[in-house]
Amino acid sequence: METNITAPPHGGGQPLLHQKGAETQTFGTLKQLPIGLGHDTRMYACQRLNRVLADTQILYSLYKKHHWLMRGATFYSLHLMLDKHAEAQLAIVDALAERIQSLGGVAVGDPRHVVELTSIPRPPDGVEPVPVMLSRLLDAHERILIDARDAAARLSGEGDEGSADLLVSDVIRTGEAQVWFLAEHLVDTPLVHG
């Protein structure tokens, strides 16, 4: 038996470009998922996690910016450390976004939307002295840590242990360790004694 194969419409393997369509889920809404958490708990969790996510995306960007703009005698070690910290923050960004999605929400992803949600002030576009850049990172961390601690406590009280655990295990523990490493670079200790 022979099968008659005809060419598909639109010229075969040609990609269908410039497609448009309506949003299938708007930001700030939930789809129902059978995960054992009520609508209000999941809605609150998504709101809190999206705030932490927006701030963490900004922190990641600050780490990359300062990684590129390091100067001075400690350039090499700071350049490497800031890049390592940025990689850890990027992993947290992914974990937060996936948690929001697993709750049925929509994770903030567009940088222009992130700017609308973040609490971290915008730095100057140019280069700042190294201690100022490090202080800027410490301030961003502190803002995230305060918010993450509050969110973890409230979400745990609501029965969302998964979100609380993510905030404590990833956001808070990683942030605290990174703050320690950054702050030690601001101790006024000479490189050599004369």
C-alpha cells in the first residue's frame, strides 16, 4: 500500500514568523494546581516571591556590573569573587521563578517589569570607587534579606513550607555568606606593613 505524502502548506519547513496572540495568563493571577495550598496562600506567596525575585534579578545585575568595573590592587580577587556570587544569585533567580510557576503564578521576567517591582535603588551608570560598589551590594543584600526573612516567616505561618524553605535555604543562607565575604573586603587592613 502506497502512502501519498503531500507538501505541507506554507512551504514545508518554513518557520511561522511574527506570530501574535493574547496572553494565556496575566501577571498577578493564578492557575489552579492540585498542590494542597489554598488560593489565597498561593496568591500571597507569589506576590512575596515575585518581590524577592525582582530584587534578586537586580542584585545579579549589580554583581555583573561591579564584576566588570572592578579596579585597583584587589581587582583580580574581587573580579572572580563577584562573578562567583553572580552565578549563585542567578541560580536563586531560577529557583524563585520556578517556585512561583509551581504555585500557579507568573514569575516576573522582563527587565522593564523587574524595575517596576524592585526596592533596590538604581546605581549611577558610570564607575564608582570600589568600596562604594561593595557597599551598594551590601545594601541590596540587606534589603533582600529583610524581605526574605519576613516572607519566610509569614509563608510558613500560612502553611507554605516549600516557599519558606526556598527563602531560608537559598536566599537567606546564600545572601548571608555573600555579605560576609563582601564586608570583609571593607575592613581597613593594609596589604603590607612598612
